[in-house]
Amino acid sequence: MELLNGENLIRLLGGLGVTLQIALISIAVSLALGLVLGILMASGRRALYIPLKICLEIVRIMPPIVWLFIVYFGASKAFGIHISNIAASIIVFSIWGVFEMMDLVRGAVISIPKHQFESAEALAFSRSQIYLYVILPLAMRRLVPATINLFSRMIKTTSIAVLIGVIELVKVGQQIIEVNVFRDNYAPLIIYGAIFFVYFLICYPISALSKKLENRWS
């Protein structure tokens, strides 16, 4: 356990801070834009639904790592702009999260029985009031567990940012291993084990909460 001394722990915590920075900003963007786009997609207007559906399928078909390379290496080269690896990661995970969140919102909204819309219209509610006071509160029970699960996946997937040089938790772990691997054969096991434990401490409570809410509201 000498590898997990004060200096290395501080470095790992610093890497964790970068991981959480990318994840939390991406989650905030995904929550805000995904909610709006999900409502628009569920509105039934083909002019909105079709382009949003195409974007969703494009985002899903392309692996996130390919998007990272496109944004960080491709876009910066093609347009002559500098994009930091952290900024590129936030952009990619935000795009991925927005469209996944959009689909979750769409599914939750269209699952609400039509008579709820009709009842609200009979009460002379405007369309915005129907969504704000009737549909969204009803959809929340179905939306929250899946949303929490999405955010857990986003936190875990940020580890691929190491492939474009982001000094996040996994990258810091690799650096520590490279320095110590020749004098300690257990270095990879200890460091990657510590990283596993950190991700477990963050993601397991989130997954457990999602499962608990799903069971309670089912």
C-alpha cells in the first residue's frame, strides 16, 4: 500500500476532480437541453420530430470515442481553432447526454395517457401550462430513475477522455503505474483497484438510488 501514499492520493483526487468537472458540466447541459428537446420531440410535429430523431440516431450509432477524435482532432484541424481536450470532452459528453436525455423525456411524456391532455385542455390550460403543471409532474416518476441511470453511465464513460490526453482519474493512475511498475509488480493491481473503488463509491449509490426509485414507483 506504499503506492497509495499522500502524494499519490492527492494526485488521484486531482484526477477525480477533472473527471467530476467533465461529468457534472455535461450532466447539467444534458438535463437542461434534453428536457426542452424531449418535449419538442414529443409534441408530434414532424418538422421537429424527424430532424431530432435523425440526430439521435447519428449520436447513438457513432461511438463516443469517435466523437472525441472528431471534435478534438478533426474539428480543430478543419476549422483552425484550438479546442482543449477538456473542452472537447465536455462538448462530446454533453451532445451524447442531451440526445439520450431527450429520448428519455420523449418516452416519459408520450407514456402519459391522452385523457390527461384532454382534461387539461378542457380546463382551458395553454399548451405550455399543460406540460408545466400536468404532463411533466406525471412523467417525473417514470423519468427520474432512468435519468439517474444515464448520469451514472456518463460519469463512468468519461474515463475514455484519457484517449485524447485528459489528465483525469485513469490517466493519473497510469502515470503513477508507469513510475512504479518496475520496482513494484503489484502497482497496476493496486492503482487500478483504487480507481475501481473510487468509481464504485461514486456510481453504486447512484445506481442503487435509481433501482430504489424504480421499485417504489413501479
